[in-house]
Amino acid sequence: MKKILTSAFVMLLPLMMLAQGWPANYGGVMLQGFYWDSYSDSRWTRLEAQADELAEFFKLVWVPQSANCGGTSMGYDDLYWFTNYNSSFGNESQLRSMINTFKSKGIGTIADVVINHRKNVSNWVNFPSETYKGVTYQLQSTDICRNDDGGAALTWATQNGYSLSNNNDTGEDWGGMRDLDHKSENVQNNVKAYLDMLLNDLGYTGFRYDMTKGYAASFTGLYNSHVGAEYSVGEYWDGNVAAVRNWVEGTKVGGVIQSAAFDFPFRYTIRDAVNNTRWSNLAGSGKGLNMETNYKRYAVTFVENHDTEYRSASAPQDPITKNIEAANAYLLAMPGTPCIFLKHWQDYKESIKQMIYIRQLAGITNMSTTSNMANSTSQNYYVQRTVGTRGSVLAMMGSTAYNVPATFVLVASGTNYRLALSKTTETAWASKPSGEYQGAFSVTLNAVSQTDGAQLVYTLDGSEPTASNGTKVADGSSVNISANTTLKVGLLINGAVSGVITRNYSIENADFEPYEITVFLKDPTVAPNNWPQVNYYTWDSSDKQFNGNWPGEAITATKVVNGVKFYYHTYTITGKNYYMNFVFNQGGSTAGSHQTEDVTDVRKTSFFEVTTQTNKYEVKDVTDIYLPYLNGVTGDVNGDEEVNIADVNALIDILLGNAAADDVMQRADVNGDGEVSIADVNALIGIILRAA
């Protein structure tokens, strides 16, 4: 029998414990794994595929709110909390897989928690009823703040026979959805159970609380202390240091702070400096929470996010418009926990990697000490020194008028920034970070050491360099990289090796050959959809539109596959990381209800079907059903009544969702002669589809 949870809370959770809010002396860097409308780049499968690369640089990845919102959404109109995790970024199994993969690589996943407000199912007050672990959770109309939406919610409720809470909002009102009364015991119990599920069921590491100006800081403290959140950061959007500090103080439970905060004052300081090229603006007191001795531990610093970034001409927001690399260089050289914006990571990956290495090598943490070294009265440069556990970093912003001191070594530079490591760091340095490169390249090796004339020793096979193993070179020597290589290089001083660094380089396949894919859409012009026509609005991985502005190209070509009519269009994949995106629609000049949700990251011949319509039509991927019948003979990809190993590998790759095909291939090649018959492939496909 279901139990309805309203005012009485069934004690399924542990007794209240004191959380940390954010660890002291934390040296990790966080990635904001999304931007506005990043439905392709932030898919759980795409983020998971980058886990190996991300793990070298980030300890935390903040991802979008991961539950279903009733349609295409970035997650800020949250609807379901417990039962439906089929979101715009993937399904629940993909979400769990991403979180588990990240965890296995040493990355914690930060959940975007939206509890200031909540979306309703069909009217102003009906929230979804969700049963989780035998308990039914549901918010009631009486859990809505009495003054919600400037009184409009109360007017509607009264007219329709509902009651709201007797309590007004404890924070700022927002009219987009129903503001929740966090004084309500039922709201508190629902939120506590929800957060416990995020941590202990889905496996999230911590929380990013959205719109914390909307309710009193004490509730963030209450929730974190209950579930024991080690990592928590609140979006208290205010440029005043005192206001952000007071919010952090307001999360205390038993005298212990329970949450960090995004350092908006620090962000605005950097924005003004880089946008106006006034580097001396970085000086002065009160420029960030990360500059306050007792609060820098709780400062999550950043220079851009999904709310400040440029979105479009109609929504320019408040972005950094230039000197983006310099902004990130300063961010990563300072105390606090830096949060890197996904777009910046994508656009400036090589330089940001080097900046993170510098931070790691020096041992800078969220509680490191920092001080001004030089400040130009003409505003054209500013120099800050931050002391880590293993060395110091000098961030020289603006012009090059300031000379690098003899006790430092310049290791990274770009437009309006230079970063130097103190020689006390005692480490080797490489001019190229780990990553994938197009073609051969050269790496310069440097010694960051107090020992004059320190040598370097390196290996290219991943083995540990020693005095007797590896190639010995002088400071400033170069190494050519022309194949996949694991470079290890260390300082060689008096016969001993120390300060070893590792760089993993891969060379992108220069022999990549463009190939064609065909995108099929099951005929939506017949019942139940009855579209008047079919249009493909198409753009690629670089946001290039392929068939003009909305609504794109009218598609007329059709093909019958296994007795079913499909519309189709063919495209060329031009590179390893290239893909296509689509919105299927009915034509017409206005985007809206006559279109599907975005279909993203299409790299191979695929079949899609328009299904149900909420706001936009949902799309189902039916490739595994129809691809085998594309040419009339199951498994005969090119229709020549022959099948080779490459064809089978490609086909298995599709059917198994990019799983490695080699083991299955060997079983398909019954006699081991390197050839496979059509009958063998048909049987194999039958096995795979039955297993799926």
C-alpha cells in the first residue's frame, strides 16, 4: 500500500549531520559542463566519452539539472524529482553511466539543484505525485508561498478553490513558476529525500543550488547538514562581497558553514578589467570573496557562465567580450575553487590545460595566500603572486613592461597574460599539454629549478626516466612528436631525478576519409501526425547552417525500407569530430509547436521516428530496427551480396552503440578465415537484437 507523504515525514534518512560545505585547502578545479542550449555538447554520452581527458584537469564537473521537465529544457523549469530522468541530455541509464565513469576516473559530478521553484503538471498548483522506495512524495498547493508571483498565484487559487501557504516567501519572488515555501515541513521532507536520492542513489558528489536569493540561506544549511553534503555551492547572484559573505554565513548550522558560493564579485572585477583593458582594476580590496581570509575556502570563482554568456543578438547577456584567455589565466592563478566555463574549455583548451598544470604544480588551493607585486598607474599591467604548497605562481596581466624576476621561470603566455612558476617548485615543464594533435609537432622542455644548469631526462614510451634510463638534454631543448606518445620528463640534478611530469599525446589520423551518411525520417505526413510536408533544419558541429534559415530544406526524396516509407537526405562527414544536428518540422516561417525537439550529434546513417507531441514533437531513434534492412538484404550494407569484416565491424558498432566489435567479430567469423557470409551476419544481427 502506498504511503502519502505530506506533513509527516517517514524517517528513511540518517539523523542530521554537520556537512563541510566545501573542503578546506581544496586544490581541484571544476568544469561547468554546459552552456545555454548545449543540448548536443552536454549529452551524458558525450560528456562521459571525454572522461579520460577531463580527469587529468578537473576534479568536479557540474552538469545540468538531470530530470525530465516535460519537454526540451535546460532544467530550470524542474518538474520531476524522483521518477523520470529522461531529460534533454539523455536517459537515466546514460546519466548513471556518466556519473559512475566520472567517479571511476576521480571526477565528482555536481548536480544542478532547482528547489526555489517548481513546475506544475497542468494547472497552477498540481505537482507530480512520485513514488520512490515505497514512499509517495507530492507537494501540495499549501506548499506554495502565499505572495507567489506578486499575488497572482493566490488570486488564481482562491478563484479555483485551492489554498496556498500562510507564509510569504523568505527570499525574492519569481513569477516563472511556483515559489516553494521552505518553511513547510512537507517541502523540507520532499527536498531532503530528493537530495538524498541524488547523492546516495544516482551517485552525485554534491550540489549547485540555483537561485538561492529566492529563499533564506538557512534552508540550504538545513538541507546540506541533513544529507551530509561535502560539496555545495549556491548561486547567490550579487556583486557585493558583503552580500555574498552574509549568505555563506547564513547557511551555518551549529556554528558551521554549510555551503560555498559562486564568487560573483570576483567575476565582475575580472569582467571590468578584461573588457576595458584596465588591468589595475584587479587591484584593491573587496574584489572577491576569494580575497577574504575567513571565506576564500567557500569561494567558487568563475569568469563566465550560462547566464552571463552571450546567447544571441536578442539576448546578449553580460559576457566577457575579449581577453578570454587572460581572464582564465588570472582565475586559475588565484585562491578559491575555479570553475571553467565549457565554451572556454572548448575554445581555449590547450592554453587552459597549461594554466591548470601550473596551478597543480604550484599546489595552489582555495585557501592559498595571494598578494599584489606590481600595479601600473597607467592601468596597462598588474602583477599578482599566489603561494601554493609546492611553489608560487606569478600572474602578469596586461603589457610586458614588468620583467619576470630571476627567481621565477616563464612557462605560459598569451595575449595580455604571462604565467611564471617559482624556481622553488622544482619541476620539469613541457610546452604542450596532453591531448590530441593534428600532425607532428615539437615540444620544448624546461627546468623550473633553483639549480643553475639543471639537466632534463625524458622517455617517450611511458617508462620512468632515471639517470640511466632516458635521453638527457639541456634546459630549453625540443622533442619532436610524430606518433602516439607518453612523454615523461624530469629534472636530473646530481644524478637524481625529481619533478617528473607526464604528457600523453595522440596524433589525429591524417588518413581520415570523408564519408556519407543518410538521415531517414519515418513518414510523418500520415496518421497520427498528418504533417503537410517535411523539412530538415540542419546545422553541423561548428553551428554552420546547411540549408538556409528556418525552416530549412523541404525534403521530398523517399525510400521504402522493410515496407515502411521514409523521407531522407544525405550528408558528408568531413572529420573525426564532425557531426550533424537536426530539427524536423512541417515548414512555415515560425518555429514552435510544428517542429521536433533537437536531434543532435548524428555521425552515421540513422533512422528516426516522430512520436508524441507535448510542446515539440519527441523523436525516437529507430536505427537498430531499420538499418539492417536498408538495402534489402540484412547485413549487406552496400547491396553487393558480399560482406567483409569492415562492414561487419561497422554494423556491430551501430547495433551495440559504439561498443568494441572485435570480440563479436571473431564469433561471427565461424571458420576463422577472415571472411563472413551474409548468413553469418544475419544470424549475428538476430542475436544482438534479441539481446537488446
